[in-house]
Amino acid sequence: MTVLATTTVSVLRGTAANRFGDEIDTETVVATRLPASILERPVTGARPASGRQDTPRTYALRLVGRRFVFQQSDRIRDERTGWIYAVTTAAPVTNPVGLGSTRADLQRVS
């Protein structure tokens, strides 16, 4: 399968404590200008137990021709749109040879 890059992304990592002692995300950039494809996944109908009426949107990220090890606490900034996504699932690299793509599941946070 060939993946076409539609944007470039930056990877943000790290947390800090604010003045109240609460954990907050930092804007520490660990990688930038990574060619990627971010696509919205099909919505699956489910009834949330909490009674909420909204359906969370999930996205699929593929880095094109690059290997990168994501952590589940990473955030992805789409450099084209400025949107930020949280990594919910980081798929392990399964192809030990060649230029395989790196995959991750995302949820938009801003």
C-alpha cells in the first residue's frame, strides 16, 4: 500500500506542573516537518454509557517513508492546519526492512 503525504507534522512531547500543581502539556518539539497523511476514520455508531449524544471522531496518522517511535502521551501538530491531535494508540513498526510507514491513532484536541 502506498501512502501519499498530504501535510507535514510536528511531534510535541512532555508535561510540566502549573502553579497549582496540576499536570499540563508542554510544547516541546521532538520532531518537525515529518511528511504525513491524517485521515478521519469512519464513524462507528455506539451508545455511550454516560448518555452523551456526541460521537468522538478519530483519525489515522501515517508517516510517509519515515520511522518514528510515538509515545501515547505525544501530541501531533498538523503544520498545514495548525490542529493538534493526541496520540491514542501507537502502532509498533512491523516491517524491519525498507521504508515502511509509521501508524498511530489520533483524537483531535484543538
